[in-house]
Amino acid sequence: MSVKQQLRENRSEQTPLKIDGNHLVSNNIAENKQNKETEMGECDLIETCPFFNDKIKTVNIDTEQLKEKYCKNNNLNCARYMIVQALGREKVPDDLLPDQKTTAYQIIAES
Ligand code: SF4
């Protein structure tokens, strides 16, 4: 099943998603707990990411809180990271924030 197909199925079930490598998989509390213990950590894109390196213009956004939540602890739930994994870096909108997952899902589904 393609990433797009998985995305559509998960959206129709109103199930939160995560991306593991090139695969979208369903998400639940138990998986989240396990991921915290085994997979999550600092994002491997941190050195070159425009968001993390303050290259994105933001207004009234607590970027340090987003960096702590996503970049330093849970990149698999980052909207930017999802698009990089599914489509490549060049498809990430410059102004996309890590918590804009709905936008990420739309971009991936429409690609
Ligand atoms: S914004 Fe997303 S892709 Fe960029 S460093 Fe943070 S977690 Fe990684």
C-alpha cells in the first residue's frame, strides 16, 4: 500500500498518524508510549532545518517550545519531518511549523 493510500485510510478513520521511515502507520497511546521509550530523540535534520535554525519568520509563536517538543524529543510527529520523509525536503513549505500536521497530511495526499 502506498503512503498516499495509507494516509487516506487513516484520515477517513480519524486516526492520528505517524511516519516511520517511508511508511505511515496508525498511532495510539500504547504506541506513543513505546515510541517515547525506544525511537524518539533529537531530529536528524536539526543542523540544516530552517525552522530549528530560526530561518523562518514567525509571529507570536513560541518557537523554543516547539523546538523542545518536536526537534529535541519527537520529530516523528513534526509536520516538516513528515513531508521530508514522504516527499523530500524540496516539498516542505518554507513557513510550515512543526505542529501544522493537517497541512502536512494535505500536501502529502495531494502530491
Ligand atoms: S522542525 Fe521538524 S524537521 Fe526541523 S529539526 Fe525540528 S523536528 Fe526536525
